[in-house]
Amino acid sequence: MAALQWLSKYRETGLLLIRASLGFIFIVLLVPVIWNGQGSWEHFGSVMRHLDVQGHYKFWGFLGASLGIIGGVLMILGLFFRIGVLLTLIITLVHLVAVWQMHGDFHSRLPAVEMSILLLGVLFVGPGKYSVDKN
């Protein structure tokens, strides 16, 4: 595959694209939860019942959506990147537990599994050269 060797010099650009895309996905998915108010917060936070947390779903929903948005912004900027990834990974793992317990088929679980694996991978790789906290 010598014809594609030229792509290796754009490794950092590829990492930036992955990082920005992941952050953008979390922002696009979670900003409407914040904007739509307390009913939306309660619905989003109700997945905590799968972790045996009873009540205060509005609080958990607002906290989860806020942390997901903050994590997405941190991932895009590359600032405190691993903290941002951990925040979004926690949100994704809670979602994975909820989807797993709903006894859905494998295809309904697959997006949460894929996102968890992807976030775990970028947690190890780091933000790359193009990030706000680099000189």
C-alpha cells in the first residue's frame, strides 16, 4: 500500500478530526437536553434507575448533560483532554448499562459499545499536537 503512504504525514490532522468530531457529537446530542428544561433533564437522568439510584432524576439529568457538554468542549479544544474524555466516557458507560438492562437486541447496544471503545482509545492516545494546551 505504498500509494497511501503520504497519509502518514497527516496523522495529527486525523487525530484532530476524530477529537473534534467526538466533541461535536456530544455537544449536539446534549445541548437540547439542557435547553428543553426540567422535563428533559428528568427523562435524561432517569437512566440512573438502572444503577439503583432512586429519585432526583432532574439533578442527575442536568449534571449528566452538563458534564457531557463540558467534556465535548474540552475534547474539541484539546484542553484538559483526558478529563473531557473521562466525563464523556462516564456518560456513555451509564447509557451502556441502561441499554444493556433494557434487554434490547445486540444492534441496539452496538452504538454505546462502539462509542465506549472509541473514547477509551482516544483516552490513551491523547489530544495530539494540535490542541490549545500545546505550545
